[in-house]
Amino acid sequence: MQAQGTGPGTKQVYRGLVQAFMVVVRTEGWRALYQGWGATSLKMIPMSGASFVTYEILRREIEKMRHVIELDEEDDDED
């Protein structure tokens, strides 16, 4: 809908989301709704993996830092 022309002489194809959905299904079939899904998945899988690995590394480093801080506080309490 954002890609539709808004200038003079351009035809508005869709009036809203539901109407666009109905037009696509009616003219191109249900499979048209899933076009591009494969390419998007190929892009998202490595990105999600990188995000997960980064999260895990940072989580472990923060846990190490917390442990060191707790040990320092225990040493200070003994003095």
C-alpha cells in the first residue's frame, strides 16, 4: 500500500490491509502470500544465530563479572 502511487494520474489498487489480502488471494491465489518466505528465512536464520551467540557470550561475561564483584565484597567484609 505504501508503494502505491499517490501522485496525479496514479491508480490506487488497495484501500486497506484486508481488502489487499482479499485481492491478492483472489487474483494470485494463496501461494502468492508466501512469496519471498524462503529468501527471508535464509536471511533470518544466520542473523538469529549470531544474535543468540552474542547474547550467550555477554550473559556469561556478566555472570563472571558479578562473581568477581561478590568475591571482592566478601574480601572487604573480612577486613
